Amino acid sequence: MNLQTIYDILLADGTESTATLADLFAKSDKTILYFYPRDNTPGCTVENKDFTCLKSQFAEKWVQLVGVSKDSIESHKKFVEKQDLGVALISDPELVLHKELGAYGEKKNYGKIVQGVIRSSFVFDSKGKLIGEYKNIKAKGHAERMLGEV
């Protein structure tokens, strides 16, 4: 995985920024990158709200939370404002990061095989070493499960 690729990020405080993964990972002992399919959809809203509600508990464990989707920064802004979210969100419209981590590919959707975002979470240490991987997860209850894993 290329830690020097620059991504557009909507920070938890609502400001826009750009950063490399190396820069992000260095800010905390651990970072959870969680991939979700789309802003303002029911499952993705539940997942992001749950992570927001548990943000302080993750912070007590020195874990930062960063959501990733293919949506634009403008879409992220609307999502954050509408749902009152408090986590950083990366915009990955070209699916570069998704594909590098295997969070995009074949999946079943209502019984059909389709190409799409695979709801996944990855835990990294401050140097960018992958220390945990969770794929094909369910949105509801995921944040609580991750809190128990880190």
C-alpha cells in the first residue's frame, strides 16, 4: 500500500484538507480505516453515527477513526451536516485505496454478483503497518465490535 498517495479529507471539525496515509497514521497509536459504500444511505448512516457516538471511547484507547468512500468531499460535507457526524472522511472517487486494500470487488447484492464497495475495516499502527482486517461486515453494531477489538 502506498502511504504517500495524497487524499482529499473532510476532517472531523468540518474543514477540508489533504494528507497522505503516513501523515494520518502518525497522528495516533492506531487508526481504523472503515470503508462504506455511500453517503446518506441507511446502513452507511447507521455505521457512521455509531462511530461518531463512540469516538471518545476510541480516543481513550488512542485510536482515530477515518471513514472512506468513493463520494466527493461535497457529498461528505452534506452527509456530515445532515447526520451530525464527527469523524474524518476520505474521498476516494477513483477507488485507489479501496482496491489496494481489497475493499472493492465482487460481492453479492440481493442474490446477484456485482462489483462494488465491500464494507470493510482495517486497523493500522502509527507506522502504517496493517494489524487487523475485517471484511464483509454488517453496518449495525460494527463500531461497538471494533471498539472491543482495538
